[in-house]
Amino acid sequence: MDLEAVCGPSVPFFKMQGCGNDFVCVDNRVLAYDPEAMPEIVMAVCRKAFGVGADGMIFLDHAPEGSGLAYKWHFFNADGSRAEMCGNGSRCAARLAWMLGIAPARHIFGTDAGPIEAEVDEESNLVTVQLTEPKDLRLDMTVEIEQQEFPLHFVNTGVPHTVVVVEHLEAVDVWKLGRAIRFHEAFKPAGTNVNFIAPDGAGRLSLRTYERGVEDETYACGTGAVASAVIARELGLAGEETVITTTGGEELGVILRDGKAYLRGAAELVFTGSFFPQSLGIES
């Protein structure tokens, strides 16, 4: 049977995951989707059960001529909101671009947060990215939630992040407390991602993250891992190099040196496929 005759034209995609953070990726150099149309596509494709299902969607696109960039991306959270940056997504984008021959192992690509330097290990699944310089550091903040005060810290690592230090990470209601902090008036209008960390000693942290845009706990968050490492260093809980264990049980390495932040971890191509916009209710 000719599937396209029944379901309409199909769109090829690549499913990537970085430490459990999963993304649907497409080569927009070929597809040429208008950025204005992307949110509708993202919400349909990333919807679990009814679509492919993912934490976000990445469109790899041509870089502006003369920019020195190998390519640029359009990155969206599952709810269709455009995000300036995503640490795990950037590693997935870099490895996919290398595998597709879009870029060499070491390259720079464009994001809404600025240019990102990436290095793909050609012998393994590891990718290292230099994220944008952490900014807007605010320590020892307090917010009130249900008449209870919660101490926390804030830093922007390409996107806004709060960090809460806890003793028993497994006991935290990440969805309830994370959601309350994410939408708290102290962080309006943009809101914030929320990270709960527990120091494990010897430069190690365990991390659970409520992600803005996904609106739930995710298995990992790259920019959240960097934010957690920045705050941990400022509080004397970690040094320049930190190993972070995510909810998915994977490890991310963060190096903070000379004002620069580096994130290293695995990025895997899980499968390829095609989706049918017509079946997803996406207008052509």
C-alpha cells in the first residue's frame, strides 16, 4: 500500500536522546518550514501517545551567510514555546549534525542564546558543548509558597534556573513544588526552571529538574546541570569540576573555568522515522 496516498506526505525525523532528555530532530535545510509554523508542528509531534512524543523539537537550519556558523537551530519545548538554549539538546544537535555531514566534529552553531561551541568525540557517543556564560547570579533568595518560606538560588545558563539544595532528594515532590516555584511571581514573566540538588561529596551532585515548557520533571536537563554546578561552587559544595547524576541515572560532567561553562555527556541517535502531518492535524 502507498502510505502517502492514504496519509498524505510524510516528514523524515531523527529521534535523539541525551541522558534521557529526548528530542525529535528534523533537517529544516531540506524541509524549509517557516519558524512561524513551527510551534503548531512541535505541539503535535511532541504530544505523547498521539504524536512521536518528546521533551522538545529541534530544527537544524542554514546559518546566515558569513556568520562563521556551521548551522543554526530553532529549539522548542514540547508545549510549543521557543527556548533560547537547551544543554542536552545542544549535544544532540551537534552529534546529529556531525553524523549527517552538516558539520565537522568540532564546530560552532547558532542558538537564540548565542553561538555554541561543540566537540563530538568521534570514537564514542560523548559530546562536549561550551554553553553561554552564566549570568544574573542571585544567591540566598527566599520565596513563600503556601505560607512556607523556601530558600533558593538563581542563575541564567542560557535559560533561567533556580536551584534548591535539599538533604533527601527522593522525598521532594518535584511536580508540586517545582511547578509552584516555576510560576512564582518572583520569576515573572519568563518563569524559571527548577532544580533540586543533593551534594554527594567529592565533587558529585544528584539532580532532579522541573522543566519549564515541558511542565513536568524530566530525566535530565543540561542547562540545569550547569546551573546546579554553578550554585554548588558558589556555596562551597563543589569545585570547578562536578559530576552530576540525573533522574535517569545518567551522568553529566560540568567544568567551570575562567568564566566559561562546559557540559559533557552522551548523545544518542535512538531511531529514525517519518511522521504524517495530516494524521497529526498539522496544516500544510
